[in-house]
Amino acid sequence: MQVSAPLSSAQQRIWTLSQLDGAGPAYNEAMAFALRGPLDRDVLARALDALAARHESLRTRIVVEEGRPGQVVEPADAGLPLTVTDVTGRPEELDELRRTDPLTPFDLGRAPLARARLLIVGPEHHILLMTVHHVVFDGASRTILLRELGVLYGALLRGEPTGLPEPRQYRDYAREQQDWLAGPGPAPHETYWRDRLDGVPPLLELPTDRPRPAMQDHRGARVPISLGDDVTTALKAVARAHGVTLFSTILTGWSLLLSRLSAQADIVVGVPALNRGKGGGNAGVLGFFVNTLPVRTDFAGSPTGAGLLKQVRATLRGAIDHAELPLERVVELVNPPRSPAHTPLFQTGFAWVPTQHGVLALPGVDVEPIDDRYAPAKFDLTLALGDEAGGVAGQLDYAVALFDHETAERYARYLVRLLTQLAERPEDEVASYELLDETERHEILTRWSTGPAPRRLPGGLVERFEREADAHPDTPALVCDGKTVTYAELDRRATRLANALHTRGVRPGQVVGVHSGRSAELVVAVLGILEAGAAYLPLDPAQPPARLAAMVEDARPALVLSDALDRPDGWLSVTAVEAEGHATTRPVVRTGRADLAYVIYTSGSTGRPKGVAVTHGSVLALFDQWLGRFGATPGEPTSAWSSIGFDASVHELLLPLTTGAVLHVVPEDVRPDPAALLEWLREHRVVQAFLPPAYVRWIDEDLSRLAGLALRQLLTGVEPLSEAALARFEETLPGLRVCFGYGPTEATLYATAHFDPRPLDRPAPIGRPLPGSRLYLLDERLRPVPPGVAGEVFLAGDCLARGYLNRPGLTAAQFVPDPFVPGERMYRTGDLARWLADGEAEYAGRRDDQIKLRGFRIEPGEVTAALLAVPGVREAAVLVDRTGEPRLVAGIAGGGGRTPHELRAALAERLPDYMIPSVFAEFDRLPLGRSGKLDRGALLAHARDTAPAVVNTAAPRDHVELALLRIWRSLLLHPAIGISDDFFDVGGTSISAIKLAHAVGEEFGRELPIRDVIVHPTIEAQAALLRADSPAAGGSLIEFRRGAGRQRVVCVHPAGGTAFCYLPLSGLLPDDAGVVGIQSPGLNPGEEVLPSVEAMATEYLRLLDPRPDESLVLCGLSYGGLIAHEMGRQLAGHPRVSVVLLDTNATDDPAARAAIEPVPASEFREKLVRFNGMYPGIDDAQIDRYHRTYNHNRLTARDHEPGESPARLVFVQAVGEDTVPGSDEFWRRRATGEFRIEPADCGHWDMLESDALPQVAGLITAELTELAAR
């Protein structure tokens, strides 16, 4: 085998992509034709062979030699076989062959990279299927192939010469291109592309129907697009008016659609260019010439349609002028973040397909192209259009892993709509163009955004409670602290308190504070305040006193009622105030729906709490919708779990008491324990309850925990939950109905809800608006967003609070006019959501808490869902820690004993690499606040406390990482490479990735697929893969550098046993000197330690096998110096030996030596972290081997008596705070040859990490020079 030519850059790109898992048939180019008439099959077969003889590309295969792929061309008589299959009368087989033939992948190492299949359908009826791999073929090649096939068939049929000129061959072009790339020609093009694509976003964040898979999935499908004659004519007119092409005009509209869908202003689209050079020399060559140009459009600053047309025209011209530079080189120059989940630079394409593209003409045969069923997804979306007789038409190809067919159809409609407006209104800002037509807009605003008409039940909150008290006076109303209070007693106590408040001057509309624990007094206070016509202000005793004081100062309540003995001055005893009143008559207060019911404080973005003022009407609307759906049965037990400061308490306290139920207050000691809570719910036969999401997830781990519960109505929400979990609840407890509510405090607990959950593996939707409420998902111009596109959540209708207490400015900013219902308001939540196809809404995070790392936008909910899918993980939350360099933090409960490395590996199967958290914090249960919400601060604090310390992430920690570092250094020109560096960030390319994979195979004897280089682009990650296959290390000698001369520096391990601490030193030593590290036996599985320093020295010299003519510097840090000194002693008589002791402390004091003892495991682990011995995936067995080896070496140091040595001896003594006196004299007495002391301004363990390192390197270099002169 001999490589005929290098690959072109385009071929290199396609070949690299073909090595990735899942690429398979993605780069197959398929054609299909129906042939009717007297076809001569033998002539067709000969024509195909003749075609292959003419064009080397049809006889080419790709081989790899020494890590570099190249082309091999088979002989001209290799042919292109025609496979003939008779499917007459077998339509199922016909359809199956038509479906599978394009999907069959090619082996790029075997020629031909093309195939032809003729299906016999009937007499004079055939179907011709042809598939060619893109690596030897492009769109223009299709036209050449089909034209020449027709000519050859006709000539052979008639027995005449073809008349076709001798073609140029593709390998000539490949050689010329590689020569051009090696010269000065690319320089101006490189400058253009580097400047043009500076700061380009790494990913177009299109709204997808499914999360992006970890590895790009090339399965595709397509939908047709037709602009129609009228729109085409209008577009041509606007193109002429603005001096642009029709292609450029449609590209403008396509880029605009992508910008609107993604909410990104910086859009890059891949546009193919023929790239066959000037002068037509390559016009007839069959091969892969096409180059894809990244065309970037800026939508910032509200451009007009005309302005965009001008911008795109200029950008397109610049791209075409610099089209000669291959895309692969452009990617290298720009160096965007790489991910195997998507293509770099752009993820969408736009191609213009000529009208007569790929016509086959066979004499005497009627040839009709068949609609291509094969639509591989090279990108997320690819638009392909051409100017047909009835107007511009074509198709939109889409990745089925990301999009549904209906979504692609909708995008096609949006494109036509935007192009229509661009033609009609080019002088308008493109942001004013509408995606939705009136029908779609009306459907979203009426059927999706607006809840059903409300059913208003009679009576206010107080009236309803009093009605129940009058109807069922002796029925239990409240059970708390083991005591039962009847409706009559509760009514009397509330009335007494209300009358007392009136006596004290409290008037309707004023605010009264309630500072009470979970007691009957709390309920009495709430009811009494409402009966007095006032609004209650909950003050949770569990809140910090300073926060409560701030709330009281801000709310300025008429008074504060408290049940605390140590209440602040001015706060009144609720029981004392109650005793002041009378219960003979109820106060006559007319409370309307617009009157204030309560004020609850929530956290403010400025740190100052804000009081949300909620009216009676909003509470009644919430209760009425619940009763309309679930009804109420007097006497049924309900529970109150929430703290009074959480607005769920409004539902839990007041709904039961206004419907005749029995309210059971959950004891404080039961609240935080879900197991105790379930037992309590069983005991009291509770039928209606609120449970926080953390408790729902805990129960879902073991659904038997639901056994014995009487629950029929469950309210939950606050945070995302799995819809499947909610469905399992309903399935496990017959008769249970779940309400998953969504809404901020400003919308009265919840304004939307999802009912009737289905067993779907997704976060539960936030559902639809409640009766009387409205849910809007709007863009920045307050327009409804299309389905699937994230918009800001605005809530309106009966659910809305009055506003913020005493904060008119903030109220006006957050409660804005409703543009769809004149005279009404809507609340700006700051949340994001998107419409699902069925009209329900799906939560999509916060506008002000968008996580963006490495340029990628990350939805925490998607990462959380992937974590919860890992077996054993029962709770998960994902946050961004912005202290220092932002990083993604995952808090998990459960985890099944998995290490962070194992969790990352599990997530890598479901998520792109940029979505995988860098820190995992493990909990027994995720920390919750009193409201049941996640305590984000506690999670992040725990993550910071438990994150492993890393001292030197740049240095290799074992032989695998060191070998990889050597390979990387041999391939890349980056001056400094660390084990955590991304391969592509330090100069890696697709070609160097191929070379890396080859070199790894040579070094380790196992294949490292190109995919793994891309998915695991760091030395650290690649080493983990290699360790998994070959856990045993490679012996005691570690070659840092081979060297070219007769000089070696030998670095002997310290007591820890590894020698990687010397790696920084090795980089500063002369290039021609070999540098060897020696690792202690005992670190690797199955190895035994050597019994003494003398035995180690003897064994190490055996392994080194020093030559008499070489210069040898034996170097040892700390304990390693003992062995180096003994090796020098045993080499007595060797003419060129020098021993360098790096702060090797020693003493003749027997007591000091006897004090050397083994260290405990906990102390050793700290040392391991300090000296960078921890690597991902290290197991306890390996740590135990390190620990045993370390202690063994310490004891051999205690027992070793260094003898006199004739070797040249240099003692480098640290003169920091930890200097050990007397060591210099100890070594001087044992040196019978030359001896000197070199002080180093550093600490003992800093000698190879501090500013002293160049001094040490210079000293060793001088020793090499001295030895060489002997």
C-alpha cells in the first residue's frame, strides 16, 4: 500500500467526523431515479465501470499511516460494481431497499466509496439507487457524475467514442492545496477570518423539543418549503432595489428567524461555496471541493430590513473573497469551545440548489428523479432552496434528536412569514416583524393564555368561616398540640380578638403583625385580624430577629401580636389582647374583594425584603378554583405544614376553616422529617395536604411509603418535580388528585397548575392558568412567543396581589399595564417558560439567573433531570457558584456511593460536556428553608467546604498522565501544557487529534478513538480512560525525557514513592540530557516493597544500568536523597557521578531517629492532596498502597545509616523556617570526595515549586558540565 496523495482539508474534516460514533451514514450522498423504458443493464454496468476508470475519486480509499490519513487510489480497472436485485411483485422489499441503501455506512478504508444498485420493479421499469460518500463527492460532483454517466451509457450503447475530455484528478488538487496552505498564501485569509469571527458564540441556542444529546445525532428528516410565486416575485423586487441577490435576501430572512427563535443577536450560518478555483481547471473534477463559509450577522441595535440586507451582502462578499481558506483552518484559527454534541462555529446551514441540479439522461429511457427519502442531519437545521418554476422552493432538514416534525413545519411557516414582511417592509426594524399570524396569536392569547371563566362562590373569607361555625358549632375545627378546638370556640376567640383590636383602634385596611409559633393562638390571631377588617402580617419566629425587625419597620403595622415570652418591646401578647375583648357580637365590618387580606415579605434583589400585599379577592379566587375542581367535605381532616411566613400557609390555614374541614397543625418537631410527617398524616387520616418537592422526591424513592395514607388531594410546587413521580403518586394511591402549582407570592401562591400528570420522564409542566387568571409568555416587545420559544412569564387576572406595601415605585415597575386587556395589570415575574404543543407551559428558569459557562447557555433543570436519572440519586439541584471563576455545582442526596468521577461519567452519557458540573456536593438530604424551598446558600457553602483541594493541576500524577503529556508535547507547539488543559485550547486540531489517537495506540497498545479525544479533551480525562483498561502502572523507571547525549539526570522518589514532583525540573534541564524518574516499588498492584535503602539503591542501579562513559547526576528530594547518596556510594569507581541532595535532612541523634513513626491514614490523605497525588477515579485500594509505601519508606529512613561515599556530593539546603540544623555537617562527614553546600531561599517542600527551582536546575546543569569535562 502506498499513499497516493494527502487528503484535502475538506476531506480531513469529513474523515475526522466519520470517526465519531453516530456519524455513520450522515455523510452519504444519495440519489434515486425511476427508469422506464428498454434499459440495457449490461451497458449501464459497463458505463459505471468506465466512469470509475475516468475518475480516481470513485476508486479512492482512505488509509492512516503513522497517524496521518491519506488517499490510496485503486487501479483503473477496479470498477464500480452494479448490484441488480429483482423486486418484482415485492413492494415491501422495494421500500426496504430504498430505505436502507442510503443508510448503509461506508468503510472509508475500502474502495470504492460509492455503490450503485439497480432494482427491477417490472418489465421496462427500474429504480437506480446511487450512494457516494461525501469525502470523495459534493453537489457539483453529482452533476458531473450524472452527466457523464448518461454520455458513457449512450456511447457504449451505440458503440461510439464518448468524446469526453481526459479529466483532471482530485489528488492533484489535494496536493496543490496542501502546498498552498504550507506557504504564505493563506495569511491574508487567516487575518480576515480571525477578525471576522472574533468572539463568535459557541452555540446557537435554538428551542428544541428534546435536550441536546451528549454526542451529535445525525438522524434527520425534512419538511418541504415553498415561498410561492407572489412572495418570490416580491423578494426579487426588494433584492433588486437594494442591490443584493435573491440568495442574500433569503439568507437574511433565515438568519433573522434563527435570531428570533434563539433570542440571540449574534448569528452564524454555514453557507457552502463551490470552491473549485478560478479559471475552471477543476470544473470537471469529481471530488469533495465544497467549502462551508461561516456567515455572521449582527442583529444588535434594532437594524432595519434594508440595513440587514446591506450587512449580509457585505459579509457574504467578504466570505466569498476569502473562501479559499478551508473551514478546518478557520476553526483552528478561531478555536471555539469544542463539543461532540454539535459542530463548531455554526449549527445551521443554508444552501442554494440549482434548478437543474443532478439530471440523468439515458437514451431511450424515461428518467425521473425520485424524492430523496434520505435526509441526514449534518447540522441542527439546514435550509436548501432553489428558484423553481412556481417560485422559490426546497426543504428544511432537521435533526430528529432535537426537533419534532411539527416544530420543523412551524419554523418553515415562520420563515415564509418573515420573508414576506422583509419584502413588504424593508425600511422597518426587523424586530417589528411578526412570527405569529393573527390566527396563531389569537389561539395563544385566548385558548392558552387565558384561564376559564371563574366560578365565584358567595361570601368572603370571614363570612365563610362564620357560616361554617354557625352550621357546625360543635364540630372540631382545629387540632393542635394534642388539643381540639371546635368551630364555636374558635369563632368566639376570633370575635373576642377582633373586638379587642377595634377597641385598641385598629381600623379596616390596617396591618397587624402576627408573631406566633405553630399554635392555636396563631389561628385565632389570623381569623381575629381578618374579622376586624385588618390584614395580617406573618412574622415567623424562626426568622432572624433583625429580619423581623426590618419587616415591622417597613410595614408599620398598627400593632404586633406575639405568643413569645421574650417578645420585643411594644409587641403585645396575643392572649392578653384577646382577653380584652368580648364575644357577644361579631364586629360589623364589610370586607370587599379589593380589601387587603395579608402582607407576606419575600426576599428582594437588593437585600431589602419587600412586602407583598394580597387582597381578599385574590385569596377567594384561589379557593374557588380549588373547590370547583376538588370540592370539599365538611369534617375531613386537612394539614398545615408550611411556616406562617410562606404563602402556602394561606391555603393550608384558611381553606379548611372556610369549608368546614378539620385543620391539623403539623407539630414543629415533625415538619423537618418526612418519615415522621407521613406517620403523622396516617395517624390523623389527613385527606388534603401540601408537601414540599423534597418530600415528594423522597417518597418517590420508595412508593411503599404511601401505604396507609388517606390522602385524596395533594398540593405541591415551589420547585421543579418529575411529572412521572406525580403520576406514580396518583397510581399508587387510588383516588388521589395532585395539583402541581406555579406562581410567585405576587400571584397569591399559585396562578397556574398542572393536573392529571402522565408518566413522562420530564419536569412537570407549570400547566395552564387557573380560572380568572392569565398566563402570558412574552418577548422583549411584550409580544406572545411562539410554541417552544422561551418567553418571560407575566401573570394577570384575579390572582394578582395589590402590589408592594409602601413601595409604589417598585409596584409600578413590576405590575405593568396588560397590553391585551385594557385597564388591567400584569405582573412581570422574571421567570422564563415556553409553550408546549398541547397548550401547557413548561418552566425554563430565571431571566436574571441564566447560567452561562464557556459561552454556553445552560438550563439547570436539564442537568438536574439528568442527575435524577442516575440510579440512586434521589434529590438533585444544580446552581452556579460565582465566587471566583464561575463553576457549575450539583448538590445531590443519595448517589449510590458514586464518586464525582463516576457521576460525571454517568452524566456524559446524557449531556454535552459543557453541562456537566465541576463540583458535586453530597448531602443526606438537600438543605431546605422553612418554606420547603432549596436553601441555595447552604448548598453552595457546603460545596465550597467539601470541594477537594488541588495544589498543582498542571503536573502529571502518575505514569499514564506523564506518557500522555509527552505525546501532547510532541504534537503541539504550546509552550506550557497541564493535565487540565483542553486539547483544542492549546493548539490541537482534528489532524493532531488523529495523530494523538495513533500515538496513544503505539504507547499503550490500545486504541483511543477520535471520539474520545473530543469528548475527553484533557490529559486528566484521557488518562482516566486508559487507566480503566489497564490499571497496572509501568514499573519503577519513568522516562521524563530520552535525551540525545551521554548525560543522564536520575531523580529518586521522596518517601511518598512517586517521582512526578521532578517534572517541572526536567523541563529546565539541557535538551540533550536524559531525565529519568524512579518510582518506589509497592505503589502498583502486586508489587512488594524493598526492605531497605541499600536494597532500593542496588535495584535502581540494576534498572538504570549505567554506562561507563556517561555522566550521571543522582538527584533526590528529602528521603530520595538518602537513596541517591547510597547509589553514589555503590557506584564507587565510576568516573562521572555526582549526587545532589535536595534538602535531605539527617541526624546522628538516636532519639530524633527513634521519633520517626508511621503517620495515620487521615494525615496521609491530607499530604496526598497537598502533593497532588489525587486524580479522578483513584480508589481506596490505590490510596492504601500509597499509604503503606509512604510509611514503609519512613521506617527505612529511620533504620538507614549512610556510609562514607567517594562520589561528588552537593547538598542544597533550604534556609526557610523549616531548616533542620546540623544536616550540613552530617553530610560533610560522609563525603570523602568533593563536597559543597548550596543554600536555597525556600522551604523544605517548596524546592521544586518555588523560585528556587531555576537555581536547582542551574546547579544540576553545572554538574553535568563538570562531569562532561572529566
